[in-house]
Amino acid sequence: MIGRHLASFKEAIERGQLILAGRTLEPGDKTFGVAIFEAKDETAARAFMESDPAVVAGLMTAKLHPFAVALQRKNP
């Protein structure tokens, strides 16, 4: 299932939807993942989140947090 989760995220990167994704390095049940992606509205964002294969399978849970960039470094 993790392979399907990563494949889904790789496809979202290729589409330009997923900006970044990763997980914390804390052990066991303290770890959690973060995915920052673009969506046209909350409905589309929720659909992206809820269609993740790991979420669908109940392996991972997800919460939606709208986010606005305030500051961003320039890429070299």
C-alpha cells in the first residue's frame, strides 16, 4: 500500500499538483506526514486527500489544513 501511496504522489508531482511531501523522523506513533499541494477549492483538496490509497485503505489518516504562503525563499 505504501508503494501505491508513493506512486500516487509521484503522479501528482508530475501533474504539478503536489508541491512537496514527507514525514517527520520521530519514531513509531509520533511520526506524521505532511503533503502540500495545490487545489482549486476545498472540495478538490478534500478529494485529493481522501483518494490517497493509504487513506482509502485505512493505513493512514488525513486532515485538511488550508495554507497560504507568507514568505518563500528564492530557488538558486
